[in-house]
Amino acid sequence: MKPRDRVLGLFEGKEVDRMACYSGMGNVTTAGLEQLGYKFAEVHTDPVKMANSAATSYKLFGYECAVVPYDLCVEAEALGCVMNTYEDVAHLLYPTIKEKLIHSPEEMTRVTVPGNIAERGRFPLVMEAISLLKKDIGDEVAIGSWFLGPFTLAGQLMDLNDLFKLVFKKPNEVNILLDRLAD
């Protein structure tokens, strides 16, 4: 059974020959980055490097999938946050949001999700990386991606500790924000 069929079979509830070695989150290894000569900070902003690095988990170690992106910033960045890829750091350090969109409870109710969100930020880059992965190894392994749920995305748009407090102090405002982000 091909790795792709095994992973997809599990999702479909079918019987498979053995448990798949699969993760629904982004897959990258330092060995893969080193073999390609990439810095981790580079792969988040280049679709070819993102796809190539994701493919190494399968090509080097037999991991039965390739999943991109690697970070939690894509949606927040598309909504207006600024991401830090830590370009000056040599080791693996995942990107974070360095400039949040929401700084006060009042700003929570002003957030809107644009209709063209798939065209903003790194969404096009991630979609191109997925296409490249499908062409490269898509016949052999499952190619995947993921997105943040509304609460996790809210925690990227504003200080997470503030969000936790506001769940109790301003539940209506938090619910308005979460409803908008769920769309």
C-alpha cells in the first residue's frame, strides 16, 4: 500500500495495512534543511524552499506526508499582523507575530475578514508550495495543509494573556471577534 493511500484510507475510515506515520502539522527536519542548504527563516517566504523542505521529511525519512505551512502566522499576517521569521537566528526558531492587530478590547469588535483573504499575505505562497509538493511527491504521499481555528487565530491577533482574561471580563466582545474569525 502506498503511503498516500494509507493516510487517506485512515481519514476515510478504511482498513489499512498498518498505522501511517503522519502528522497534520507542518513537517520539517534540520537534516532536510541542511541537505538543501536552507536556513529555516528562508522557507517561510519562498514557495519553492517551503515545498522542497517539506518533501525532505518523506525523501529522507519515509514520513508519509508533507504538510505546509510550518508556522501559525499565515492567517494573522493576511489580516494585517507583522510576522518575524527570525532571519538572524541560525537554528530552528518558528516565526511569531511581532506586531499584533488588536491592542485593546474595543479593537476586537472592529476586526473584519476581507472577502479576498486567500489573496493576501502568504496565502498565495502556501498554495503554490502545495501545488509544487503535489507535482513532486503527491502521487506517493498525502499532501496537506491546515488553518487556525477562531480562538487560536484570535490569540495571534492579540496578546494571548489578554484574550484569556477578556473571555471572562468581556465575553460579548470576544464572541463577536470569534464569530467574525470563524467566517
